[in-house]
Amino acid sequence: MSEKLGSPILNISVFAAFVLVTLVVVFRVSRSNKTASDYYAAGRSFTGPQNGVAIAGDYLSAASFLGIAGAIAVNGYDGFLYSIGFLVAWLVALLLVAELLRNTGKFTMGDVLSFRMRQRPVRAAAATSTLVVSLFYLLAQMAGAGALIALLLQIPNSNTFGQGIVIAVVGLLMIVYVLVGGMKGTTWVQIIKAGLLLVGAATLVTWVLGRHAFDFSAVLGEAVEKNPSMQTPTGAVKELGERLLIPGLQYGASDLAKIDFLSLGLALVLGTAGLPHILMRFYTVPNAKEARRSVVWAIWLIGIFYLFSLVLGYGAASLVPGGAERIANAPGGTNSAAPLLAYQLGGEFMLGIISAIAFATILAVVAGLTITASASFAHDVYANVIKRGTASPDAEVRVARRTAVLVGVVAVGAGILARNQNVAFLVALAFAVAASANLPTLLYSLFWKRFNTLGALFSIYGGLTISVVLILLSPAVSGRPTSMIPSLDIAVFPLANPGLVSIPASFLLGAIGTFLGRRDEGAAARQAEMEVRALTGAGSEKAAAPKTAPLPKVMV
Amino acid sequence: MRDERTLHERVQASPEFAELRSRLRRFVFPMSAAFMLWYLAYVLMASYAPEVMGIPLLGHINVGIVVGLLQFVSTFVITGLYVRYADARLDPVAESIRTRMEGY
């Protein structure tokens, strides 16, 4: 089905303006990029609020921005449930992880996990899980880019070549940001994008509420009234109406669906604090107190944004002509809710703005993921596993830059191949793996004195293997008409999300490994150093040049 | 007798550090347990009692929307409580230990 929507030229022009502005900023801030700490951690010179905005920019990916509003428009309350898991998850980061991690580590998650363990095996394990999680997340973003292109540039899914070129342009831009700007440039791209996103969403929300005399209940009422039922893309007819306002539309009412939803909820709430690209953001501030402030800012901005999404989602169901049915069947599927709403309210121009923000979102998130993956490879694998800590910082950054190019190329290739994959499935996979492999290991090494190398290896590799294998054997991959490979049936594991099994299993394995393994050499002294450093900040990495703020010169 | 412990081990064994650790854990562990239970209760309620969630309260705003919004409120409140606690009860102790260590 083809649908004319707005003008691709206008969409591209607004996006081009964003690219131009961000490129200027990236080039300006890159002049002070010299050391490894500049490249990986922006010289630790961002303030808490700046980093908080950047975190919001990093976290509110295309899945959050387009996905949640769309899920609410089509599946009602169940979309809202998603956003709550994504928000509450930040309390884990605030209370248990952010500050201790900032004090202990230097550039990567591996720094913290390997602090008091045998360096090489634990760093290799941490890098493996960082690369797997980042790659799945990257794939999800690139797959989302394909869906967006279909909708906004009116390049149909059948035109593989056209979409491929656009994905390649996105990938190329992202490589430029990362290579030229390093962490500093990437952070500024995220800050600009988060600002645009929040202002854009706030404008739409005010507009939607204005159409309903600023009465949220009226928005809900009209959404219910205008959508008595809908025909899904597979042809089935679904009852909506009042059901839009209660849980159960998307996940269903069977016992299995209920357990599956609990599993997803657990993965969402425990995954965030294990996402390597989020953890790495805490190294860009000068100390633990600023890390705390960044999480506080992030929580407020992300929370407010999800409240906006609630209005946007029901607003789209009530205001877009054709309602939920048209949204679900538009090119780009449920992701099209926010763009369709923007077009309905503000015509071509508003659609152009929202489209540009959506592209900017993908660009910024992909840049953040690329820098994380390349840092983990260069810092954990190259410098510490291969060179055993003897590599010069210059050589390390050189390797990181080359890895970034490679990751960019892989992302473009994978993005073209994964164009029609389910974005939500890929993101949930990344969260489940992060919650299973990374979070238990992080918590044990920060809070459990006896935890040792074997325990860390058990929980990382165990959590990683169990979560990935269970996903491969789940109905998300095969056995159902909605699966990735519907023609195959190896779905022996009944849940679409493995969290309920793999997260407790990883905690258990970490404990078993610890009791089986030997005490690490000098464990008591290393543990004392880690704990004192984590709690007091004594000896933690300092800001490279505390006096120079990373603000770009005022642009003329 | 010479003290063979490292500086960090001596700091770790000091009463001041023990107090800092206990203050941190006394706040973050119960608070984490509380918000996890509250969140899981909400998820289970959404799965097993959707009819309760559907009870209308104010126009079309029902129990589910209100309880969901309360998750936002509790997240913001816990964030605020932690910042106040950390500023008043954790930072001064951490600061004093750090200053002493860097003075050695």
C-alpha cells in the first residue's frame, strides 16, 4: 500500500539543516581532542546536566520515540506499560550503579568488571558481551531507519537499492561524527537531538491537548470512540474501544502471555543499567556527584518524554483520520503514529520537523553505540588482552578509530539486511542480554566482597549464552506466523523474552562460579582499593582539563 | 609490629568508612527492594487484574492510568529522596575520607 505523505524534499531539507549544524559543532569541539580520555570520555569535562540531556538523547532511541507512541495508538495501555519499565529502570542506575561505576572505571564497563579480577579473561568476557549487546541494539536502530525511510522519503520497501543508499548515507555521517568528534562530538549531537526531540514532542502534545480543551480525559474518550475496532495488517479484526484503556490488547490474556509479559518487564527494568553505551556516558563527567546529577536530569527528561508519549499515542488514535487501523497499516507500521499525527496537526512542515528529529535520533544513538563498541574493542581487547597493558594511548585510540569505521560498515550492511526485521524484538533482545550478562556481574563486583574471576566469567558467559540461546529457541524467532522465520519451527522455549529465566540463572551462576573458583591473587587488597575508590572517589580518574568547558564557540 | 596492610585496606577497616558503607547500603538496598516490588506488583496487576485497572475514576481516566502515573511519581520521588540523602549523609563522609587519604 502506498500513501503520499508530506514532501520528501522538505523532510530532507530539515534533516540536512540538522546535519549541517551538528557537523559544525562536531568540528569545533574536535579541535581540543588530543588524548585517549578526550576520545573515549570527552576529557570528563561535561557537567551533570549536560550529560543528563545527552543520556536522554542516547536512551530515547527510535524505539522509544516512534515505537511507544505507536504502540499506545494501536495497542493502547500495553504501550504505556512499556514506557514505565523503561523509566523505572533508571532507579537501578541511580541507586546502585552510576556513581560507583564512575569512581571505579576509566573508559569501559570492562574496567569495573575486571578491577579486582584476573585482567585478561574478564576483560575479554566484558568486551564480548559489550559487542553483542551493542550490535543487537545497533541492528535495531538500523532496521528502524529502514522503516522510517519507507515512510518519510517515500522509498517503498521493494526499492532495496534506494533504501540501501539512504542507510549508507546515515552510516557514513555517523562514522564522520565519531571519527572527527570522538565522545565530545557524539555527546553534543545527542544533546542537540534531545533538545529538538523534547521541544518537538512538547509542541505536538500542546497541540493535541489544545484540540481537546486541555482535558486529557477527552483525548482518551475520543480515542475510544473513534476506534471501535480495527483490521490488523494480517487481516484479522481486533476489538478496540474501551479495551484501549486497559492492559491486555497487545500481550493477550493467556497464562503464557502473562508470564511472558512479566519476563519482558524484568528485562526492561534490569537491562538499562547493563547497557554498555549508557554506562560509558557516566565517564564523561568529572566526578561521582556529577554522575548522580546526570542521572537525575536523565530521569526527569525521560519521564517527561514518556508522559508526552502517552498523550501523543492516544492523540494519534483520536486525531489521525482512520485512527489505529490506518496507523497499523501505514508503511512503517505502528512507527508511523507520531509522523502521521504531526502531519495531521501541522501539515508538511511539522512532518518535516518530526521526520528530521527521527533521523537525528537514529544518527545520534548509532554514533553512541559505535563509540562504545570501538572503545571496548580498543581498550579491553587490544590494549589489555592482546598487548597486556603495554599499548600506548595513541595506538589505542588509533585502533578505536579503525574499529569505529569497521563497526560503521557492519552497521550499514546489517541495516540493509535487517530492514524488515521487527525493531522491538531486537531492542528487547539487547535489553535481555544486558540484564542477564552485565547487570548481575556489575552488582556482584560492586557489592559482594567474595566475588572472583571464575564467578565473573560464569555470570557473563552464562547470562550471555542462556539469553541468546533461549531467544533462538523462542517463538520470537520461529514457529509462529509473526516470527522472524515463520517457516521454521525450533521454538521449544515458550517465552518470547528470556529474562525471567536467564537473569536469575546468571545471578545463580555468578554465585556458583565464585564458590568453585579460587581466591584471586591479592584479592583482599584489590577489593579494598575498589571499594574505597567506589564509595569515596579517592584515586578515581580526574577530568583532563577541569577549566576548559567543552562548550563550542558561539556560532555566527 | 609493622602494619602490612595497604592504605586502602586500612581505610576500609576504619570506623568512618564502615559508617559510609553502612549509610549507603542502608538507603539503596531497601529502596531498591521497595521500587522493584512496587513495579512488579504493577506488572502483575496489569496481567492478572485488568478489570481492576479498567475501573473509571475521572471521566475516561481509569485506575490503570492513575496507577501507571503513580509509577512515574514514585520514580521522581525516590530520585529526589536519594539526592537529598546523598548530599546530606554520604557526600560529607566520602569527602572527609578522600581528603584524609590524599593528605597521606
